[in-house]
Amino acid sequence: MALTFNPKIFDDIEKGKKKWQKELEKVFAARPERLRRFATVSDREIKRIYTPAHLKDQDFMESLGFPGDYPFTRGVQPSMYRGRLWTMRMFAGLGTASDTNERFHLLVNQGQTGLSTAFDMPTLMGYDTDSPKARGECGKCGVAIDTLKDMEDLFAGLPIDRITTSMTINPPASVIWAMYIAMAEKRGIHRKVLGGTIQNDMLKEFIAQKTFMCPPIPSVRIIVDTVEFGTREVPRWNTISISGYHIREAGSTSVQELAFTLADGIAYTEKAIERGLDVDDFAPRFSFFFNSHLDFFEEVAKFRAARRMWARIMKERFKAKDPRSWWLRFHTQTAGCSLTAQQPYNNVVRTALQALAAVMGGTQSLHTNSLDEVLAIPTEEAATIALRTQQIIAEESGVTNTIDPLGGSYFVEALTDRMEEEAFEIIQKIDDMGGMLSAIEKNYPQQEIADSAYHYQRQIDENQRTVVGVNKYVVDEEIPVEVLEIDEELERLQIEKTNRVKTERDNSRVEECLERVGECCSGDENVMQSLIDAVKADATLQEVCDVFRKVYGEYRDPGIY
């Protein structure tokens, strides 16, 4: 059913617009319109005003409909936040597992409703703390996890059978997940009741974030192993969080973030179907992870367009029949790249606006950045303020009173349609290249993101775009916030802990388990159970990842110039 406007209204709009434009000319003759282009953060030019004429060809039920109904533009749940608020899932990871465990308990006690784990750089790259490649990095950008003992300490005393856990890790995601499952089973918790998410999205690593281990094809093979295993053994777990967040952090536009993320989702879906899995068996457990950047309305439109696009892709392209397969469920994080070291308390305001955009766009889960994240790992005070930002939006702002409160806005609907159209054009280019793996080999998404990042930075450098406190409203200042510093002694203690595990374990059993992992990797047997057995025998993260590197080889970024 098309939007039902009286046809006469469009004649009236055109007449009214001409009259209004004449009045504008009089105003601007005395006081000229600001000379800058009016455009979004992604440099998408915005019209002066939007009217029903911008929506006259839109079919209400086909394009909007109702929350919980296809195409889910207005939300995946019929009641949205009137039934249940989004999960407040603050990203946390620092120092040792015990240090991060303390932060988890603090956040849960302050009202957080889901756990989210940040890992240090050696862990993210599949190295133990005692590796020469890891020196000086222990606990600096997240928590160090070398062995199952670390995983046990990380979640000690936390009700992991009742609270969901997100783990932001990619190359060694299968090993970290194996440790989580093994830890739960040692506590007597069956894997079938575990709920949570591993990011496990290597395609965006090749595109944007650049933490690598193995080449693209075997990396995707391991991901499909996790999808297959989770579908059969851990049915409440999201085995992949298809991530646009890091694509945006690398400098993409909103449309590029949207298009490249969904194109990655298409690639994973195709590979899982090639494995022999039925789309309706695994697709309901796919989740997504988006950035909420500075332009409020552009971000709201992006989230709404993403839901509609994914629903159409799953229903029309992959012929999924289960409505849950059509759902795009997503976590959001406010934009780390938008935070400034200058006047850092301004970051509280930036984060609040970005969080509000995520909520108005219908996110299922949200992390709000802390004001000091551009300087160091957040302090407890800064992390608490960030959590309180979400709680104030939820409890005091009134924006949860009605579902999709911006639905029907001429501007928002026109922007949503435009983003969908432009994103599908990019996806078609990727399809024409042979899919996302081929596009990555051709450096297409990498180059597009690099060009967009360069364009954005030039606009700031040339004062075409304002960053408050950086190129406008600048003051002489010393950074007025206390930052959290990681004790260098932690590395020595972590190495001692890992070596103690190696000394006390049954090394012959470890060797047997690692050989079994290698056999699964070399053949076509799913690798997940062998990983669980290996970490239960106290094989370290690096020992398992070294098997991957031995069988599949190591990836080196070719670079683009």
C-alpha cells in the first residue's frame, strides 16, 4: 500500500515551496546563507527541507510496515524497548584476567546487563605473553589470555549461565571460544545454555582493522567451522558478529560501512551454505556490530536501512523462510575515532549523542565509550559515567516510550531510502567482482576506505569541517583527566603464571591434542571439538594458533599505495 497522500497535496506543496523560496531569497539578500555545504559527516549533501513529495512513491508496508514485521525497518521486535531495553554491554579489558574480573563485577553491580571483553594485542594476534613478539604489550589494550586458567579467572564469580558474554576477537576467536566453553563445562554449565557472541569476523580484518593470522580462505573455513559447531552444539551463541564498526573507525563513510558489512555477511552465508548447512539453521544466530558516529540522523537512517536491506537479502537472495533469519540484530559502539584528546570532557557529550542515535535507530545492545579512551584504558570513574549515559537515556529521556519515534519523518525516511540505494550499488559492484573475497584480493574496499579517510581528514585540516576543541573553539590546556596506567610488573607475573601451567600439565597429552587439531585443519573435519579438548589439556593460545599458522601459513598485508 502506497503512502496515502491526497494527490492535491503535491500541487499545494509545490506552490508552497515556491512561495517559501521567494521569502528565502529576501532573507538571504540581507543575510546570506552560510557558504559551507550542508552535508553529513560522510559528506552526503542534505537538502534545505524535506516534504511528503520525497516519499510519494514509497509503499508503506513494503518499505516500513510495523515493528517485528518484514522488512523490519522499524525494529525486529514487535514491542522493542517497551518490552525490553537494549543490553547495556560495556567493553572492558585491562591487565590480567583478575584485573578485568574486578572491572566486570564493578560494572554488573552498577547495572550493566551484559559482559563485553577486550583482549590485549598479543591475544588478538594469537601469541602468549611470553612470546618475544608480545613483549611490552601485556594488558595494555585489553586483557591477556594465554591459558584456560586465565579464562577461569576472567569469569570467576560471574553468572555466565544467566548473563551473555561478548568477546571481541578475530584470528584466534575459535580458540578463545573453545576456552570459554571448556571453562563453563568445568563449572558444570552445559554448552547448550551458554549465550553470547564472538566477533569472529576476519573479512573486516583484511579490509580495515588489520589483525591477521592466516590467509583469507582458511580463515573463513575456520569461521564456518564455528558456525556449524554452534548451530549444532551451542544454539544460544552468536558465532559471528559481522562488524562494520572497525570499517568505520578506519575512515569509511556510513554507506561504505553499511555496504561492506552486509557484503561480508553475504560472503559468510554463501560459505556456510556451501558447507551444506541450511540457511534457516544458522542465519538466526548471525549478529552484527555497527558504529554510531557523529551525524545523528545519518546514523539513525543507517541502522534502519541495514535492517531492511538484510531482510531483503536473506529472503530474496538466499530464500530463507524463517522470519528470524531475516532479522538483523546488532550491537552498537559509539565512535572511538570521534573522541579527542583536546578538551576530553567534550567526549561525554559526543558519546551521549551517538548513544541516542543508536537507541533511536533500534539497537539491541550498546557500548558507550568513556571520555578518556583516546588517552588510555578507561578509569573506573570514566567507565561508570559512560554506563550512566545509557541509563539516563533509558530512564529519563522518554525516547523509549514509543517505537521508532523518528519513523515517518520526511527527512529520515528519505535518507534511509537513499542510503539503501547507494549501499546496494556498492554490493552490486562487489558481486560483479566475484564476491567479497575477490574484492579484498583486488583491494577494492581497502582503497575506498583509504580514500574516504583522506577526504575527511583534509576537510578537517582545511577547516571545512568543525571538530570542537581541535580546529575551532581551541584553548590552551593541560589534559585535566587522570589516566589509568598498566603496571609493567603485570607482564612478569603473567609469564610466571603461564609457565606454571606449562610445568604442571601433562605435556604428552597436550602434544596429542595439538596433533589432532592439525589433522582436523589439514582435512575437512570440524576443528572445534579438537580445540576444546586441547585447551582442556592446558594447551596455550599460541600453541594452538601455531598449529593454524603451520597448516595454513601466515598472512601478510600486501599494502596499497
